[in-house]
Amino acid sequence: MKILSPLDNSDETERLIKSGADELYCGFVPEKWKEKYTLTCSINRRQVPETQFKTFEDLKKAVEIAHSYKIPVFLTLNKSYYSQDQYPLVLKEVDNAIKIGIDALLVTDTGLVLTLQKENKNIDFFISTLAATFNSEAAKFYRDLGAKRIVLPRSMRIQEIKNVISHVKGIDFEVFILGWRCCNVDGLCTFIHFGDPKTNYACRLDYDVSCVSSDFLQPFKKRRVQLHQNIWHKISIEQTCGVCALYDLEKIGVHGVKIIARGAPTEEKIKYVKFVRNSLDLLKKGTFKRGRFRENCKELYRNCYGVFCNDNLCYHPYLV
């Protein structure tokens, strides 16, 4: 499996690669876009300046460094949709990305995909998690549209991921593995992420959360689901982790795992990449059974974060 790491400036490119990143993804908002729409209406659904390259020249430099190590760089253009008025600026960014050798685009808007094809833009594209690809028919739709990869929603369970991958051939699948698990479904969320996520994101207000569906859940499991969801929207979630599921994810054919940390300090990104790399190296040794591998991952988590692994900070708390 590949490790996809966030990247925010050229200075951290080499360090992330040497820490174990196999692929890099990033964002850039052109000055003309900021002048016309501001960051609140970001071209890539990230409104905080720290989550973007500051200049196009620095992005170009980062791509050159990454390519010297044969590491691909992907650019996020994953706003849920663009208006006709915005398309010229979006297409201009695509042209510039192609010129500097960006390897693929992360997109959500089907209209943008069709426009790229109509305009004969020669660049690969991946489908963002914001497209909410929950089932095999949706995955086949994007594959047939020409997508090379789909980033599956972070709310999907291992069995659901397995079902999609087993029914859809000819395309790669990627899942989230570390950091910032949201209590909502990205592709169905209309909140604007602007400000401090620990205090004033709309999705972090003190809602009453309940589990409506009940037929398939035993009372104990229902209470656990409700507790888990309540905790998700009330606590800091940057320590979220799914690393101990790597054993299962590899067996079902997941192509790559994605770290969420755009805007984080370089040292934190490096820490996260090393943590996932060490876990994958354990998996590659092939000497651990599933239970033992998971225990080792929990130990690595403790070394990384300085706290014990907690089910309520787990991407896959239902795994035994």
C-alpha cells in the first residue's frame, strides 16, 4: 500500500519523502481566485491559508523535488461544484498544473471532469471523498468516466470497502488512515470550515446526537454507536487513527492510505508519516498474525502520540 502525505511547501517535500511518503497531495489558490471569491469560497474546499501553497513558484519547486525522487504530486481541485463563472479560473489552474508536471488532480465535480475531457486536458484525475462513492455502481460510474482512483468516504466500514473493491476492477481505491475523522459525511456536508475547528466550526456545536435506526442494532451496540458519535463531535479529533486496520485493508486490495494534515506543522506531518510507515513495515514482514499486528500498532500509536489508543479515536472501532 502507498502512503499519501499532505504537503504545504517545498521546504518539507524532501523530509516527508525521506520519512516514508510514497505520494504527496497539496492545494493552491490562485491570486485571481482570492481576489474574486476570497478563501471562504476556496477552489479546493480548504479555507485556511496554511493549508495552501503560498506561491505557484513554490509549488513548482516542490514538484521538481518530488519528481527527483520519482514521487508523484497530486493537486486538489475538489470543491463540490464550480459555477460557470468559475470555470475559466479553474481551467487556468489545470493548465498551469500540467505545465509543472502535477501527476493527477483530486476532483469532485462531475461537470469539471466532463469539461476537462471536452477541453482535452491531458492529466489523470482521482475522485475525492467528497463525491461520496458509497457503492460499486457509483465506483463503476467514475471508473467508466476515466477516473484512475477513488478516495472512499471515511465513514465506510471494512466490509463495505471490501464489497466495493471486489465488485469494481480496473481502478484503484484509497482510504483515510490518520487524522481528523469527521462526525459527518464529507460529501453530504455543507458546513464551511473556517476558523478554529476546536471552537467555532458549525459541526462542533453541542448537538444532541441519537441513533435513529434500530432494527439491526442490539441495545448495547446502539448505545455504543450513539456514545461514539457524541464523542466525535465534542472532542479534538486530530489524533484519529485507523492504522491497526492496515492488516485488513491490505487483504481486501486497498491501493493506498491517506494522512489528513494539510496545514499542520512540518514536524507533525513527519511524525504521522513515520508512524504509518513503521506500521506498514511491520505488515510487510508478514510474521504477525492479525491480533498481534494490531497490538503492535497500538504500541506505535502510544509512541507517536504519548497516549494510549482509544476506541473513540478509532476509524474502525468495531474491529475485534
